[in-house]
Amino acid sequence: MAGDVHNKGVSWEVQQNGTLAPVDRLRNDRSESPTPGLVEGTEPGAGQESAMFVHAQSFEDLTADNEVPTETEPKGDSVLGESVEEEALCLAAEEKIQEDLHRSKEEDVCTEAWRSHRKHVFVLSEAGKPIYTRYGTEEALSSTMGVMMALVSVVEADKNIIRSIHADGYKVVFLRKTPLVLVGVSRTCQSDLELTRELQYIYYQIVSLLTLTQLNHIFQHKQNYDLRRLLAGSEHLTDNLLQMLDRDPGLLLSAVTCLPLASSTRDLVSSSLQAAKAKNLVFSILLAGDRLVTLVRKKDQYLHHMDLHLLFNLVGSSSSFREGEGWTPICLPKFNTAGFFHAHISYLEPASDLCLILVSTDREDFFNLSECKHRFLERLSRRSAYQALKEALKCPSYSVTQVGIPELRHFLYKSKSSGLYTSPELSLPYQSEEEQERLMGLYQYLHSRLHHPKRPLRSVYRCGETENLMAWVTSGFELYLCFSPLGTKALAVAAVNKLLRWIRKEEDRLFILSPLTY
Amino acid sequence: MASGMQEKLYNPSLLSFFVYNPSFGPREGEEEKKILFYHPSDVEKNEKIRNVGLCEAIVQFTRTFCPTKPAKSLHTQKNRQFFFEAEDSFWIVMVHWCSCSVFLKPVDRFWSPEHSKHVFCKYSLIDTVYGAVLRQCYSMYKLFNGTFVRAMETGGVELLMQKLEKFFYRYLQTLHLQSCDLLDVFGGIAFFPLDKMTYLKIQSFVNRVEESLSLIKYTTFLYNDQLIWSGLEQDDMRILYKYLTTSLFPRHSEPELAGRDSPLRPEVAGNLLHYGRFLTGPANIKDPEAKFRFPRIFVNTKDSYEELHLIVYKAMSAAVCFMISASMELTREFCEQLDSLVGPQLTLLASDICEQYNVNRRISGPEKEPQFKFIYFNHMNLAEKSTIHMRKTASVSLTSVHPDLMKILGDINCDFARVDEDEEIIVKAMTDYWVVGKKSDQRELYVILNQKNANLIEVNEEVKRLCATQFNNIFFLD
């Protein structure tokens, strides 16, 4: 089926309900030193005009399942949509090569090494057929996945739902998303809720390739279908997403981080992007690596941060877009699980990190969007903005020492109303991948305590042998700080105030304060 | 005593409890043989088999990921199951509902005024708490019945099933699952603080009695439900202590409170020389019909495996347990001898301790309502101290803080258990209470502060003051 996002489906309505009250506030409303009593929308980093993202008021909103099951029957071709097969194939070609590079799939699933992976993820169909495993091969795990499905069914036979199994040092989490079953086995200290959320990301990743309508259709037709046939070559997207979940704080915070950029430059880039519009263009997104430069959207259309993360993942895990203009169908499941968008993805220059994503509703729009890109580039180059942008790319992050707080090693600050976060680059001792994931683990721990489903907390302070941590959530922001173990509580309290003042001072550079629409 | 039916109503969260051994019915059609005990017993056979089968499957499944550490609990939408391999291949499983209606009593105006009402609460059970309760069930069984394997050796599966039925049928009714909390995880012992002189008096008393009555193998001495001296191994003492303080003592506290003419204290009336009496065994040793049968307990089950008579003798607030090898027969003569020897001495000792205790209390000054409440536990000697728990009774252990705060303590305890290093965690709850957890070496301290407007630094100062007054010789990470 064609990308029918204009098809007024139910989920479409849900996305744009009235909770997204635009936050129109004058600049002088902003206090110099934000206090916890701060109204949402005035915290440092809050956008001035209107929000860019579909707004989740809180982390809990996102995990709640507010989707309406889509019953939309595909029109015309009742057999498996050829288009899907075709589209999946075009992704597949290049990925086959990548697969060999990325995946050490040949691992023996009976070894201690396989068992001791930090986080396993399995996806299976309701018939118990393997669809994906993070480590090892699906074939070797088919009996294990059969057992998983059996456990799910036995519990369901009692009109009950299996959630998780806990053991010393690891836990198994189940997520049932008809027609799929996702299972995570984790040795991290994340809560069940957080692990479930990660499985949801994986589920939406698969939906983004097929649409839920197709997925349902396939399994309604043939319960026993081997979905790997359709997903062949896309495994590295899931692999990459899992790695992002382990390392990228944005996915934890439900937020996106921006390339630090003078607001005058960013505004110029935004307005150039705004000018390069087309009839069916819905979102124009400019990325610098894994950072957002700017996002321009059609009026009244909001992008969910989860969909944006899936786009980040798509761009980040394929090198093919570097070779020319890419054209790929993608379903943005938080927007509408029933239809495809079509994304024009290209780098501004082959060696540059600047990647432009133009999202259209029309599958025939390639040349129109290609044209948009040229107009954007032209406009950008005519002004000094392009040079300034390229200059900014040289330092895509900042050091924590700029804040001027001794003993502060790292922090995450999220402005709740804009859905944007900022954090300095990882310095010693968190530069190795292992240490980076350990630090993320600590943030995940703080996050799960603050957002405990039954016993949420206002703040957490944890003093340990390797670092002192502090987390604080208010109605306007979330703040996570990591101090050296020598830091005292008095220092932490002073640091919070100083840091908030610093972020307020730098917010022009660190956040997108004036997002635009066409 | 409350009837079984009423007690059952009090325990709405327990869905089922069963003991099975997968090796007993390996063939298809013989699955029922695996089940050694199942509560509630009126569940249909196939459902029992299905539930046991699910537990087996879960345990087996998790061995795929860690052969040595299988599943300990299963969370589903409606219930939560806890698994414990008590002995080789013998599994005990406890299944709880996830929600029920609970009556929260108003216990302390200052700490929890707003919660004295009937509420339908979806409880979030903390795994470590209920895992500990399950292990405690087994320890209690083992204390009075010995190990499963021994029972099998003596009388085969039939004997084991009889023992399980006899013990758990009653024991499960006495469990109070809603009021389980962090203290169940610790399973600690409260020690009675005492000056050296009085302590030596007690020790010499114990030595003298053991000398005169050479049958006595072990002795323990308690005052006010708190331990002063024990000859048992720590693990055995911990479960015996649990039995004494939550079951035996509360059942026998009434006679002392009752008036002199009350029919509840017949034997005291006949004995004016001392206040001593048996809490186990014959109610009145003067009674010619009296039978000298005492409960049997099993200790050191890992090595020497000893079966003992448990004699609990009490005078005023002092209680002594005498343990004598079960191979000896206890006669009327022995009991009379014990009564006449121990009774007067213990009465005297009890009033000595009481006096000493009151002197100490006066020195420490009048008690003000403090701004904080705390729980302390030492893993090395199992010492625990709580100012959160008002008292332990047979029915329920009352706490003076809101259950959610108790659960936050549980959460912090889980965080501590994950890493083997010294830590401090300070959190501020949505209700603005501050909760502080400190772990240093083998010791853990949890403090709840009711200073809603305090900041982190002030809270830290407050806890420092508390540590200085209550635990001045213990180092806690700052």
C-alpha cells in the first residue's frame, strides 16, 4: 500500500490532541536562576515558539500504550504487499555486506561467553518462530524461542500475562506485541519498566520497516510465516539500535541533543530549510552525526522523539547514504503505524557529518525533494551560515570543565518542555566503551529510581567508591550529575545552582529555542 | 485463638503455596507424584499439576542463561511467584496476588495521619522481602521437623508429606504477608543493652544451671523479647528467636498482665516463692495429670544434626530456653528440679535487670519525639535495631511510617545488595520525606527524616548527629 499518512486513521488523531499547548512566552519571562518551582516551559532550554516534538509530559506517558489497534485493511492487493518486499530488498542489498562486518553471529549458544552477554534480545513470532537474536544465530536458538513462546502461552491460558522472571544477577523481560513477542535477558541493573521500554524500541524498529498493518496482515495470512525473509538485511539496524540504547542518553531521557551552534547561525539554517519546502514535505531534519542541527516541520505535525531516534538509527547504521541521495520508505510508528513515509536522505558533502533527512508523504517525490535539497544548499551557501555551520562541526561537543565546577565529571540536563537535552563530552575516566556503558548504567539506575512507577522520587544522591551521583527532577527539567568520589554534598548542592545558571547562559547555543514550521 | 477461617481472611494476598520435587514423577501421567504439599488443598488436581509444571519450566528455562543460578521469582500481570530450592531438587513455591484490599491502622498521629482507612491497594511487592519470607518458611519448618531428606530416610515420601501437611497447614495461617518488610530480609536479632556487671551475673547464672543440670546442652537467655546470651549457632538462633518473639511469647504474654485473681494465672497463684513458669511443656507441674512433653527442635542440620527438647521457662520479663538432647526422657522429677532451681534465681535476676534498665533509661534523659526513625542491621552478628517498628506481636508487626516509605527502604536495600562496596544513598520522596541509607562494611543503617523543608546538607548533618549519638564507634562513608 502506498504511504497513506493522509488517510485519517485513528492513531493520527491521537497524535495531535490538544495537550501540546504551544508555549508562547516572552524572553524576559525567563529568570536568571531557575528554581524548582519553575513553570514548565520556562526552564533553560525551553523553546519559545512552540514545541517541536509530540509532547510526552512525563516518562510514564511514553510507556503507556495509547495506541489504538489499527484495523485498516490494505486496499487492492490482498497478498503480501509487493512494495514491502521490494523495499525491504533495496535495504537488504548493501546490508548483506555490512552484516559480515558487524555481526559475530556464528557464536556457539551453549558457551559461557554467549550466556554472559550483558543484554540479550530475542524477537519471535506467536508461532514461536525466531525472527531476531542479538547474539548467536536464530537457527541455533529456535528451541529456546519455542520455550519462550510456550511460557507466554501457558501463562495466557490462565487469563494472565507474563511480565518478567528474576534471578540472581539477571532478569528476563517479556513484551507481547501481537503479532510479535519480544524477550530481553539483561544483566544490567535496569528496572523491568526500562527494559520493557527498550523492547518497545525494537518492536517499533521492526514496525518502521514494515508498518503494523503489513505485519498483522502477514501473520493473519500465514501464522507460521518466517518474518526473517522480509527483514533479511535489516538486522544491523536492530543491532545498532540496541547499541544506541546502551550508550545514548537520549533514548533513556526520551530526548534529543543538539549541535552547539550560535543561535544566529542556527536560525539561518532553519529559515533556509523552511524556505526549501515542497507540497508533500512533512519534516526536514538536519543532523550532524548523532546531534540535531535543526528540525522544521509542517504546521500542526509533530514528530515523536522515538520516531526521530529511529531515523537517527537508520542514518547511523547505513553507510550507503554517503554515496548519494537515498530514497527509502519508512513508517514512523509513533506517528502512524499504518502507513509509510518516504525519506530522502543525503549528506551535504560526501565527507561531511551533516546529513539531511526530508520526509515526504508521496512515494513519487524523490525528484521534488532532491530539488528541495539543492534549494536549501544554495540558500545556505549564499549566506555565511554554511561556513559557520562547518566551523561548529569541528567541535560538536563541549568539555565539562567549561562549566567551572571542580569534581563535576559529567552531567545530563533535559528540558522537559522542549524534549531536548544537553551533556558534555565524555572525559576521563569514561572514555572507554566499557566505562561509557557503566556510566550509562548509573544514569539508568538514577532514572529508574526517579521514575519508579509506584514510588517516584524527587531526588536521589548516591555516594559510592568510584563516583558520587545526584539526580533531580522538577516539573521543568531533569538533571543528572556525576561527581568524583571526592565531591561533598555541599559541593553538589552548590554545583546544581551553578550548572543551571551556566545552562541558562548557554541555552542559545545548546538548545533550539525557536523551532520553525513551513 | 482466632479460628482458621478468620485467619485466612486476614491473608488475602497468598494465592497458593506448594512443595514439589521434579524427580519424583518424571514420567508422563505421574506428575501428581511430584507434589508433596499444596495449599489450598481444594485446588483441582490438573490445575496443581499445571502450576507446578510452569514453575519447573521457568526454572529450567532460566538455566539456559545461567545454569547455576535459576529463577527466583516470576512476575505476571495478576500475581507473583517466588521459587526456592530448599534442598537438592526440593522446591518451595509461594504465589501472591498483586493487589488486594488492606486496612491501614492509624498508629502514629505525627507520622501517618492521613492513611487510616481502608484502601484497595495494588501492592508492589518487593522481591527481596518475599524471597526472604519464603526462606523463613523453610527454616521454621526445619527447626521443628528437620530436613526433607531426613524425613524421607526415616519414613519415605508418606512421612514427609504428613509432616509438611501438619506444619504448613497451620503455619501459613499465621503468616502476615502485608506487614512483611525490610526486617524480614535481615532476619536479625534485637540484643538487650546491658552493663558489664549484670551481664556477668547472667552468665554465671547460665553456668550454674548448666553445671547442676548436666542434661542441658544449650541455653539462651532473653529479656523483654531481646537476646542477651545464646549458646546456639547464629543461624539456628535467628530462627528460634523469630519463633519465640513472634509466636511463643505473644501467646503467653496475657497471664502476667492479667490480675492476680484471673483464671489465666492458676499456677502463679499456687507458687508464692517465685514467678517462674514453663511456657512449653506442662501448664502446671503440680497437676498430677500433667504430661512432660516438650516441643522438639532440630539444630546444626548441616553437620551434627541434633534433635533437642525445647524447654522455655519464664519469670517476669526474663525468659530462658534450655535445650536437652531428644534421646533423653524428661521426667516430672527433672522439671520439678529445674523449676525449684531456676525459678527463684531467675525471678531475682529479672528484677535486677529491670532495675538496671530503668536506671539507664533515666540517665539518657526523657524521650523526646525525635525527628527521625531508623533501622540498623549488622550482618556479622545479626544485630538489628528499629525505632520504626512499634512492637512485634503474633498478629502483626506494626510500623509507624507509611508503607511506601518502608518500600523505599527496601529499594535502597536492593541497591546496596547489588554492589559489594560501601555506599550512601539519600532520596527525597514525593511526600517530601527524606530517606537515608548507609552501608559500611557489614552494617546497614536506614533513616527516615520528617524534615520536609530541609536540604541535602541539613539532612546530612542530622544523620551525622544520629550516628554520633547512637553508633559512635561505627565508621560510615560520608
